[in-house]
Amino acid sequence: MARVNTPTSYGSVTKSFHWLTAFLILSMIPLGVIANDLAYQIKDPQIPSTGEDIARVAWLFSLHKTVGVALFFTALARIAWAISQPKPGLLNGDKPLEAMAATTVHWVLYSSLVLVPLSGWVHHASTTGFAPIWWPFGDSLPFVPKDEVLADQTATLHWLACIVLVGALVLHIAGAIKHHVIDKDATLRRMLPGSVSAEPTTRQPGEVLPIGAALTVWIAVIFVGVALTATEPKAEAQTASLEAVESDWTVTDGALDVSITLFGSEVQGNFADWTAAIDYVETPDATGKHGTVEVIVNTDTLTVGSVSNDAKGAAYFDVANHPTARFEADIMAVEGGLAAVGQLTIKDQSRPVTLPFDLSLDGDTAQASGEVTLDRREFNIGAGTVSGTDLGYEVAITFTLTAQRGDAETEEVAPTDATASDLPENAWLVDSGALSLAINQFGSDVTGVFEDWTADITYADTPDASGKQGHVTVTINIASLSLGSVTDQAKGADYFDVQDFPTATFDADIINGESGHMAEGTLTIKDQAVPVTMPFDLVINDATAQASGALELDRRDFGIGMGTTDEATLGFAVRVDFTLTASQPGS
């Protein structure tokens, strides 16, 4: 049998590609269906599951993904080979509609072989916490960030593309059977082992309309996928928050993070809700004790990428039966600094823990950070997952916090308790307001808000000779940014870098120009000071003012997201909107 194609027959290379592709498809699809069904069973609280069950599902998903990526590269090689070869003509070209349908299915099937595994691979690469793709393929892809929005979008597109693939495959098989059983021609036999040649009909369908039809199918898939992800937001779980605690020091800001190795990759997570009752004095007693700390953690607020729900299940934190974890410790002076020495209780398992930490005091403000490594097995977490390769035994716990001595409250939007004598002439106090931003990510607008900001405003009814009517200084607490599923990413080092640059400031003069009011000044983010002019509308009714405005910035001017240079992935333009209501003191 010849290696290459002829106008009347397929060569051995083409046939090998055909049957290898068929084997990979018929392996990949049932693996995905079985793994997906088992995953839903694990998530069902009515069905008991163990760590071994989760490991089995992860293994099936890894096999499914690895076969899928193998199919992707096989399809690329098959397409490259097909381009280099003559294509044997159809044996039913004299039946125009049937021939056109067969050619269209051919193009849909070929494109599915690329788009189905590619969409799955992008979904995998954008997800945190996953069943890995096995060697020699990788888990990450260039220009694909870890992003929950992208993961949701590509998961939907992967599901829709799989439907198209299955549909095209069914039509392809049905057509082959029709040719063999009803038409009794050599269409199917030409693809079987051996040398089978058949003369095609003189009339053959063109390629333009079938390619256009296949392209229309994929445009429809993308449209439906975008519509589904835009109109069906993820349901937010309703979790009861912990009650606030009273202590000598009040925590005003902080983070509690976890890190573990899952299938050879480090996975990061955090607890969104926790409290800390802290009693601390600078001078220790005779035993070296500075005070005490009691931390209560709401384990239901754990997020750890795509495995968040699994981590809350019975085999792990068992949130349903153990909704909180507790750390009670003495703050002790130890060699090299300070440490919290006490008992950590998770799932009713109490173990002694020593947590060394760094402490910086500035008057009545304290900043602390520390890290400790635990063995999950001591707390009966993941007991069914006995392999440290699947799920690492060591879990790193990291915390940072800022606390205020006494009953300090988190700074409000405006110092509403100030008196007129405390403020400069023509001062206005902000009573309420909103500060939001919007940016385009993967073709969709993502909106967020800064929940904590202050505005010091002076404004006079009559402008001076230069048109200046006042001044405004806005200070924004960047850590208060809420941006949906990408909030934590937005606060990271490549974006707002909250750890090193916790605030942004806008310092501007209020100018009354020909087109209305403008705030002309400097916006500083991440130590990048950029001249900015923000037009705004102002309505004053007696001693109450209402203002609103919008401004478009280029994130690159402030060194935000410099690792994402593709505007289609993350837009360069960022829109900032504000509204506020202010009043004069004593009004």
C-alpha cells in the first residue's frame, strides 16, 4: 500500500492518522463523561466520598486531558499532512446537497479536533487547583493567566465545542455506514487497511460554501458561549460571617492564606472571614509572655481555586460538621523575636503549634506577619489521600494583619464628626459616595468598586482670577478594591501591588472652565504620578452638593498589568467613575 494519497485512494499515512484520531476521540469522550459524573457525585453532600474517590476522579481527569492534548497535536499533524496531499474525490459528487453536507461535516470535524482540546487546555491553564496534564505536555500556556472569569468562559466553550464534535462525529459515522450499506460504494473501504481505489464522480462540490458553513457554526458557538457566561453568573454561596470580637487591639486589615502542593503544583488559597482577639503589651512578664491571641477561622470561606468545594467536603475540612477552626496562644518572647505558642484545633483535632512572627509598632498601630508549616494528617484532613504526591502533607499558613490599639474603627469615607473649627475655610464633608472602575477583560467589561476612600474638599462659590474655586485630595485604600473573581489577582504585585503601595492619591485644583467644572491635578498609583484632568458635574442646593464624573486612564501609565501586553486579554483603558454627596459643616 502506498504511503501517499492519489486522486482515487488514501495512502497509509492518512489512514494511520484517521484511525489514531478515531481512537483518541473515542477514548477522550467517555473518559471526560465518566470523570465529570464522578466529580458531581463527590460534590453531592448526600453521597459519601473519600480522599481515594477524589484521587480517582483526578486520575481520570488527568488521563482525559492528556489524551485531549495528544489529540490536539495529532490533529495539527493530520491537517498539515492533508494539506500536502492530493485529496481523493467524493464518490457521490453528482448529488450536490449530499456532497455539500458531507464536505461541511468534514470541515466541522477537522476544526473540532483542534478547538475542543484547545479550549479544554486553556481552561486547564487558567484554573488554580487541577488534575495535571501528564508528561510530556505542560499545565500552563503562554499568555493564559490564572483567572476564574477566563476559566468559566473556556469551560462553557469547551462544553459547547464537545457537543459540536459529537454531532459531527455522529453524522460522519452515519454517512460512512450509508455509503457502505445503502450506496454500496467504496467510500468506507478506501479508509480501511489495504489498497482500495475508486474513481470519483466528475462533479465535485466546492470548498467555499462548506468552509463558510463550518465557520458559521463556530461563530454561533462563540456567541452562545459568551451569552451563557454573561447572563448566568455563578451563584454565590451564602455564608454566615463571624461576629466581631472585642480586645485590646482591633484588627483593621489582614489576610490569612494557605499553600499546598496538589499533583506536583503549588496551589494558593485563603480564608476570607476570621477574627483575632489580641491582648499585647510591649513589656513581657517574668516568663517572657507579652499577651494572648485567639483566632477563630470561618472554614466555609476557604477559596482554593477549582478545588474549593472539595476542600470543604467531609474528607477534608468537613465544613458541615466543623464550621470553624481555632488558634489559642500566648504571645511569647523567643530567641530571634516573638512567637504565638498555643493550640490549633481543626475538626476537633488539637495540636500544639508555635507560630513565629514579625511585629512592627508605630504608636498605637501594629503590623504583624508570620508563617507556619503544618502536617494536614495531624488534623485528619485528606486522610483518604495517603499519597503525598497527589496532595502534599505540608500546608503553609501565612498571615498579615494591621491592628489598632484600643477601640479604633476603620476609617470612614469622610470625617463626619468634625466641627467647623477643625476644618479649613470653605470645607465640605462627604456624606456618601461611590468610586468604581471598569476594564475590558477577554472581550467583556469587568467592574469593581473601592469601598474605602476619603476626600478632603474645599470649594467656594466664586472662583479666583485664575478660575480656581477650590481643591480636592482623594486618598484611596487599594486593599478595599472589590473586582469580582479577579479581586485577589488585581491586588497582586503585577497589578496594584497592595502590599508595597496600599494607597493611591488624587491631588487636584477645582477649576471652573468654559465647559464646566474640572479637577486638574496629579493621580499617583504605585509611585507613578500622572497629570490628570477629570471633568465633573456639580449641583449645589443650599448647603448640599452632588457631584459625579468619569475619567479614562491607561493602566500602563501606572505600571499596572505590565506582564499582560495583549489588549485583547486585558484592555489598556480603565474607566473610573465617582458620585458623591457633600455638605458644609453645621448645615
